[in-house]
Amino acid sequence: MDSPGEKETRWICPACGLLCDGKWKVCPACDYIREDGDELFEADPAELG
């Protein structure tokens, strides 16, 4: 369980467009490996359900 103060992050795979969890280093759909320069963004809490 994540601590309440921890922000959820997401990134969009540039290869296939899948919305990926910020904790993932590799896209599960196409095996794209996230580079350190790839942009992470904070997930909207409403999206997390």
C-alpha cells in the first residue's frame, strides 16, 4: 500500500500509447523500455478509482 503522501505517476508509452504506471520501467504492451528523459506526470486522483 502506498503512503498517503506519495503521488501516483504515469507515463505514456511513446511506442504504443499505453498509459503506464510510473513504477513500471517497461511497457507491458510492447516492451518499450522507459528512458530517464521520458516525461512522468502526476495522475489525477479521480482517475485512480
